[in-house]
Amino acid sequence: MSRDLEWMQRALAEARLAGAAGEVPVGAVLVKDGVCIASGRNAPVATHDPSAHAEIAALRAGALALGNYRLDGCELFVTLEPCAMCAGAMLHARLARVVYGATDPKTGAAGSVLDLFAQPQLNHRTRVEGGVLAAECAAVLQDFFQQRRTLARVTAQPLRDDALRTPDARFAGLDTERFASHYIADLPGQRGWRLHYLDEGPRDAPASVLCLHGPNRWSHQFRHLIGLPGPRWLAPDLIGFGRSDKPKREAAHALDWHRDLLLAWLDRLQPGPVLLAPAEGAQALAALLHAAAPQRFVGVSPVPEAPDRALRAAWQAPFPDRGYEAALRAWGRGAGDAAGPSPAQAEAWVATAMGYFAP
């Protein structure tokens, strides 16, 4: 059973990658003789292919790896109960065993809606076991659809006349696209302007890190930090920056207003103890937050910077023209080529920062 858990964790990693790409988060791994020979994740949206389920991708890759469409002796681990299409492919491939995580009461073909694997008329028997890491597999799906419902509500909200919204195409090709975007627009005092933020890591993590970008920067500044194991990572684009709405008047960007909005946002998210992680130029906002709610924060740990001229385009992406730059005029532009921590700096910073949460 311990190996089943290990393989299902691998399948969950594939599912999360699918979710980050905007696909329904289902992942699969194919195992033979205790060795993973293939993996797959959902990709019907990106490939315009209704058959591009995680299981099918893993079966195709496994057949190529073995040079045979018969996958005798192989076991498939998938995070969601297979549908009829995938179950049929598994039987045709002669899999020895299928292990799935969450049940699918709408289309599941391993017992929920029907059980293809139990049909006596078929000439192959594949053993099926369900419920391995079921709660974790279901949570990944539930979080994904909750995010989509939230995004749909916020996206449907019309843009206020006194603000601008950067087109999504401006952010295409940046590696922060692997993280799921979240939006919120109904906090007290928010005035209907959308706030974009990243929320990565376990929701019940004992430690949370709030990353605060500097002037002329946004959550992209923390791309090497977010996702490292350990804490829950929270990285907002302050209103006026990044993917958040951009009020047209400089007066909207007072630090105390951003402080109050971030505190209301944290009240909504209800993370555990929070470490403030300001980048260059964000120390003043971090100090205001800590002073206003010292009981919420365990400390302040500035994030290191690594120069990178290649990222100038990323910092310019949110601001197509001067009309979007009221926050830049109010706060000033970022210093030089400061670009957030390098991967090595990020890992070292996390190791040090976790000391704030030591009992």
C-alpha cells in the first residue's frame, strides 16, 4: 500500500500541473515492475482533443516506451475514477491493475455510474482499487472549480470608469503562468477594483509567507520562491500593479489604503501565522502592516534581489502606456535591474525564514 501512495502522489503532481495550465486537474502514472514508465495529465483544452485525458496520455506514452500497445503487467494510477472512454482503453491495453483516487459520480465507469471493469462479457479482467488518497485528489479538483467559479464572478464584473485593466496577452509567455490566478473585488474599502493574487501551497500549512513586491514590480518578482515546499505562499499584485486593476488617479495609491486592503484580504483568507517578505522598496508597507496588526505577523524578512536585465520586459508588461502608470507616478519606479531572488537565493532564504515559525 505504501507504494500505491507514492505513485498516487506522483499522479497528484501531474494533476496540479494540469490545473496550473487551466485544464481540469487529473493526473496519471503508468508503472511496470515497480518502475514508472510513463505519466500523463489532462490536456483536452490545449490540444483541442476530447480524448486527451490523463489516462490516455499515460497509456500512449507507455505503449511507445514499451513498443507494444498491449501493456501486460502494467498498473495505472490516476487521481480520478476513469470515464467510459478511458476504462475501455485500459481494458484494451490489458492493464493488470487500475488504482484511482477520487470517485466521479457523474461519469465514473469503475462503479459510480457503471462498472465496465466488471462486465463478464469482456475477455479481459483488470483489477480495480479506488479511494487511494481520495481526499487529496478530491481537494485538488474542488479547489480548481472553486477558483474557476470565483474567477468567473470577478471577470464578469465590469471595469470601473476610473480604472484600467491590462490585457492578459501582455503577460503571455512569462513563467508565472504556471501558477493559478485568483481575484477579489468585494473587500471593505476596495471600491470595486480587482486585486489579483497568487495563493500556492497547502491551505492548512502551519506557516504562511506574504510576499510584497516593490515599485514597478508585481508578483512575478517571487517566481522562484512561490511553490517551494513548506509554507503557504501569498503574493498579491497591489492595486495599480501587475494583473490588478489600475486606478487612473495617483491619489488612490496611498500606502495606508493598501495596508488596510491587505489586512482585510488576510482576514478573508484566514492563513495561519504570517511572515512578511518585502522586496526592495516594499519595506515601508511591510512596516505599516506589522505595526497595524502585530499579532498576525511573526516577523519581517526582506527578500534578496538578483539583477536581471532580461526581466525589464516583464516589469513593463502591466503598463501598455502612460495611462496605466498612476501607481508608478505615486510610488516611483523600481531600482535598476532588481528582479527578485535567484533560485539558489530563494532556497537559502526559505531555509532561513522558516526559523521565524520555530516553536
